Amino acid sequence: MAERPEDLNLPNAVITRIIKEALPDGVNISKEARSAISRAASVFVLYATSCANNFAMKGKRKTLNAGDVLSAMEEMEFQRFVAPLKESLEVYRREQKGKKEARKDKDKKADSEEQDKSREEDNDDDDERMEEEEQNDEEELDN
């Protein structure tokens, strides 16, 4: 757990970027307002986490999952955010699945390349052995 209340605040750079994206161009925000939004966002995250944790505990789990967060949003009466959150979650899952498949493909390609190299090395070893045997045979014939 955090030692000081300030440790629970979200990073100022993140808050500033979110604020700038939400406001129209040319609108400025004071440092005091940015600080207030940062504290409010931190309180919201803590409250949402606490509510989601209650759902996990009801399910006799220690790990929060996306369903817990969505249920918490409904309980906190933020129903209008549930549909966009579900859409974002699906996009995230598709991206993760794509990354996982790309990693598998990359691993398979690397494995096949290693096998090819191994075969080439075995063939090179076989070629060297054959050359040595041929030389030995020639030496024996010369003797």
C-alpha cells in the first residue's frame, strides 16, 4: 500500500496528455485545475478498484478481472461507460491475440531455421567425413 496519499496520484504527464486530448485546441488549464483533476481521477480509480474487488471477493477470487470492473462501473452508476469499455476490451483482446499469434509464427520460423541450419551443419559434417575417408582411401591406395 502507499506510504503517502501523494503516492496514489496518477502521473502528471499522463493527466496533462488526457486533458489536452479532451479539450479543444487553444484552451489552457491552470496548474491548480490540473492538480484537482489528477486527485479526482486517482480517487475514481481507487473507488472503482474497491468496487471491483468486492465483486472478486463475492466470487471467492483474489484476482480482479475485466468482468469485475464492468460490474463495478454499473454498480457505481456509470452504465453509459460499460458499452465503450466492452468495445475497448474486445479491441485489446484482439490485439493481444494477434500479438500472441505473431509470436508463435516467429517462434515457428526460428525453430524451422534452426532445424535447417542443423541439417546444413550435419550435411557439412557428412561432406567433411566423406572427404577425409576419400583422402584416407587414396593414401592407402598409394601405399
